[in-house]
Amino acid sequence: MLMKLCIAAAVALGCTLAVPGASFAQGDKDKSAASTAAEPNRVDVEYAPPKSSAHDALYRLVQELNLLEKTRDLLAPLRLPRRLLLTTTGCDGEVNAWYDDGVITVCYEYLDWVWQSVPQQATPDGIAPDGIAPIDALVGPIYQIILHEAGHAMFDLLNIPIFGNEENDADQFSAFFLLQAGKEDARRLIGGAAYQYRSGVQSANQNITTKRLADVHATMGQRFFNILCLAYGANDELFKDIVANGDLPKERAEDCSDEYAHVAYAFNTLIGPHIDRELAAKLHKSWLPPINSQPPHRPAALGTRAPN
Ligand SMILES: [Zn+2]
């Protein structure tokens, strides 16, 4: 913000960038002094009672799955300068999730949008006809969105520089986190998150409105390929089937190891110094419900539309 003001002032008042640059550096010094007081275990959770009784079942479901508590535990090793609250709440019909000023808000409407895509039928092994486990189709996208918002939170609280589109960076932060789970969970989480994005991958003739193309978020189709590419780049053996079955085109797959390496380097360089390694080593690598857990059926009366 300070830099922006100075660029405006440089035009109006002839101020040079050298001066604000110096004050910017001073500001950073102040912040790094403050960050010495940063501490781990600064994440809180709150499931706000829904405003609409239509979300009562969902309210119970997310608590039974301990979704916020598990995300809190994942983020606990990060040394933060202030507390971060993860909350679910009713948003008066808005299908959304966001981060603002130390609070991550996930709307019950967004969670319901995920729930409505969950396959209703599965084999005793827990796999639906289209190859996804219903429990993964539910929890994968939910962890993805909470960790996406956690990415925004870390960029803000830890003063992480952004050299591009912050929404894409938040997606990469989230995917990188999911990929640090044990192999089986990483596969299930990525599979679930990609399942939600798959609806954005249609025929080559699909129409995408100009408004959607101008949106700060990538399209669902792009986010589908981006998350698959990072997964394949992280472990081409574990995810080789997504190239073999054509989900990830070979042309994109060729450079995915580079894409993953860039994200890993950025994470380790920029976020790594803020991680309490002792605490992180105690994190359990398995945090998903058994694959054959069948999520409860979604009440049919709910009518949630996809987010923009
Ligand atoms: Zn975002």
C-alpha cells in the first residue's frame, strides 16, 4: 500500500522512489522484529450455528468430520504473529469462502455446493461408478478450499511477496499442502478436489463468458488441470494414471515436475522459515476417514447453485 501511495505521489509531487523504498525497508524491519514474537498453535475454529435450518444437517456433518479441527492441526506448526480463526457460517445464499483480516470464512452454502456433487452410490469398497469414493468427493474439495483460504491468510500474516495472481498462488499453496499428506491420503485428497473441478472440463466448444474469463480466479477447467499437474509433478509414479487415462494431457504433463519444483522452492523459501519443525514432525500423515465411509445423503430440498 505504501508503495502505491508513493507512486501516486511521485507523479503529483515529484517524490522519488528511493525515499519510499527506504521507508518500505524500514517497515519490513519493524515487521520482522514483530515476527520474533510469532508463535505456533495460533489457529482457532468455530462452527457458527446456521442461519437457515436447511443447513442443520450440514452443520452436524462438518462437525462430525472434524474438518476445521483437522485443518487447524495442519496449520498449527506455522508461527503466526496473531491468531487466525477458521469458521463456517451461513452466508444468506452466497456460495463462497474468503479470508479477511485474520478470519477464514467458509459458507455453509459453499459446503453444500460440494455436498450436492457427491455420488450417492458406491461399491462396498467405497468407490462410485465414476471412480471416486464419495467420502473423498466430499472432504477433498473442502480441505482444498479451506487451505486455499489459508494460503491467502499466510500471504497476509507472514508478509509473503506475491509475484503474479494471488488466487493461483493460493491454489498452489493448497495443493502443495494436500500433497504433503501420506501417499494414500494425497491421492484421495487430490482426486476429491479434482472431482469438483471436473465439471469445468467440457467439450472444446463450450462457451465461457467474457466476464468469467476476466475473473481473478482461473476457470474450473484450468484449476482442474493445474492441480493434476502439481500432483503429477510431485510424484509421477503415484499419479501416472492421470496421464495414462488422458485426464492430464501429455503436453502439459511434460513440464509438471518443473511446476511442482517452483512451488516447492517458493514454499520452502518463503513459508518454510515460519514452520515449527518439531511440531510439524509430530503431525500424523493420515487424516482422512476410511475410504468406504458413506457420507449421509444430502436433503433434496436444498437448491444451491455453483459459485460464479
Ligand atoms: Zn482466493
